[in-house]
Amino acid sequence: MSTQNLTEEMFRSGVHYGYSKSRRHPSTTPYVFTTKNGVDIINIEKTEELLNKALEAVNKFATSGKTILFVGTKPEASQQITETALSLNMPYVGERWVGGALTNFSEIKKRIVKLLSLRDQKEKGELDKYTKKEQLLIAKEMDDMTRNFQGLTGITKTPDVVFVVDSKKEHIAVVEAKKMNLPIIALMNTDCNLKEIDYPIVANDASISSITFFLSKIKEAYSNGASGLTK
């Protein structure tokens, strides 16, 4: 895709809408083109530069067979994060970030193992031996664990990279990733701190169209890198 076409697609997706100037984090100031009616308008050309750096990194991660954990729990991002991760066979968190998901993964893994075990027992009818009250309690526990860990059931070790939508909203995930020295890629609006992120993409992180646009580019970059790995 040509630069002009990419710019037009970004504009149509509304990626240039920032938040109000009063919410702006100082680190994003160089990426603000202007302020209109109190709302920051993001410089798309600079966003494109950041996007290209992030896509280059994603491509390299894919070529190296790295696992990316996709995180986006806000309503505008949850479905898109889940669909993108599933299409790439990657782990995800689209409902609620559970503290320790990275820094205490050994304990999280135990919960995942328990969830998978209960599912297996249910399929085999082995939970029928419990009373109705006990079965209801087990069902509730399974629902809770599914909501918290469904996107992590396919992994056996800590992911290699973390991608987040809205680094301010997902600050706990960012903190944990930094503690684990994991590279962080983030779609982040003007209220976020760029200095926390290895590969920031300053753009609208609050609309489905913008989030979908960037996730499609991340997916494409990873798929291209992975296809090179299998050749």
C-alpha cells in the first residue's frame, strides 16, 4: 500500500482523534498536529512513522517465532483483540487483567490446568457424582476462570512480547511486562506516557474503527513474518 493510500485509510478510520488538551500527557506533544475546539488532533504522518517501526518489530518477532500476548479489556477493544489473537493462534486478555498474569505466571498456570481439568471431567460426566449445590459452585468457578483465563489456556510459558490497546487503561499489564523485561507494543492516545512503551503507536485508542485498523496491520505483519519462518 502506498503512503498516500495508507494515510487516507488512517484518516477514514479516525485514527487522528486525540483526547482533550487538558488530558494530554507531555510525552505525546510532538505527535499533536493541532488542537481544535479543545481536542487534540494527532499528526497522522508521525503516527505512520511509529506504526512502521512497530510493524517492522512485529515482523521480526514473527520470524523468530515469538509469542505475542494481546491485551485490550475496554469495550471498544475486547472483541477485536480476541479475534486478532485467535486468528494468529496467540494468547489474549480481552475481559479482565488478572494481577500476576505475567509476574506470577506459575500460579496462573495452575489455575489454567485446573480449568482444563474441570472441563475434561465435565465432558466425561465425572462431575455428576457431586450434589446439585456442589455442581453449581463448580460451574460458577469454571465460569469465573473461563472469563479470566480463556485467552491464556493455550500457552505453557510466559509470552515473549505484549501488545496493548490503551497503555493507561492496561497500566498493570504494562508494569508487569516491564518487570519481566518483555518488549511492549501499544496503541495509545494522547493521555498515555510514551516513555513506558518500547514501540508506541500514538493514535485514537477509543474507537472500534481505529483499533480495528491497527490490529489488521499488526496481524498482517505477523502473518508475513510467520510465513517466512515456515518456508
